[in-house]
Amino acid sequence: MRTSLRLAAVTLGLVAFGATMAAAQNQPMQQPMQTAPAQRGQPATFAPGEIVREGHRFFGSVSRGLAELVERAVSQWGQPNGYILGQEASGAFIVGLRYGDGQLYTKNAGDRRVFWEGPSIGFDTGGEGARTMMLIYNLPATEAIYTRFGGVDGSAYFIGGLGMTALANGNIVVVPIRSGVGLRLGASIGYLKFTPTATWNPF
């Protein structure tokens, strides 16, 4: 009975979050540091110090360990040429769902509003809401973010109050860094689908 009630609560929470995303779709996101005017071509990269400063501002008091996570990501994939700041909600009872929205920032290729959704399956139960910073590597153009990204094995790390994993599609790598992830980060497998508008369809 308790399990059923908790699952129902998570479902209602996801419904409420989805409604909030839809209502916020036309509202401007909080702007981070200034970037150069949009130009054609592959986005320029961000130095680790730029990412860490923006992450500290974005995560606030829970950003302990951010510099170590960014250093680990840079050592594996180099400097990102884009990043996303946003929020998401997820819930699971063996099979889970995740929904989020945010803003993709680049130095010289423009910025875009993005939404993401995706299923997961694994040994996880419960719900969560989290601030999310996603580092983007090898992005050839901003439009290339709108596709599916699957999990990379052995890429989950926990440092301080943050957790990091990695998703990939071809040469493009997306590295979500989340606050308040608890034990759910490495406990499930799945993918994320990025879209230009909000949708309930995770497939």
C-alpha cells in the first residue's frame, strides 16, 4: 500500500513538473556569463575555469566537488564547446521517467532552449528534483543536440553533493552533473532525448 501511494505521489509530481515546464516554455531563462555574438561554424570551447565559475554560481551551496568533476570530465573528453543549465524531475519504480528543461549556451554559435525526457530501467525506486548542468562535447552545431543519447558504461562519479555521468551519440558526448542525485545516478540504464519543445513522449 505504501509503495502504491509513493508511486502515485511521484507520478503526480512528474505531472506537475511537466505542466510547469509547458507554462515556462516561453519565459526567459536566467542568463549566465555573456557570450560572443552568434556566428556560423562549430562552437568554440569553454575553459575549465569558466565552467567551474558558472557551476558554482548555478549550484550555489551544493557545488562542493564541482571542480573535481569538471577536471575529471576534461581529462576524459577535453574542453566542452557547449553547456546546458536547467532543472529536471524524475521518478521510478523499477521503470522510471525523467523530464527536464534548460538552456544550451555556446560561445559563438548562439543559444537554444532545450527539453529532455527519457526512460530508465534498473534497481531504483523513488523520485527526485535536481538542478542540472550538462557539459557538451564535439557539438558540430546547436541543432545537433536534438537527438537521443545513451549511457556510457563506467562513467558515474559522486563527489560532494554532486553526481556526474555521461551519455553519447556518435562523437557527441553529453555529461550531466546533477545536485541531489542520491543513489539513483548509477542504478539504472536508459537514455535522454533532447527536443526543441516540451513533450510527454519519452520515446
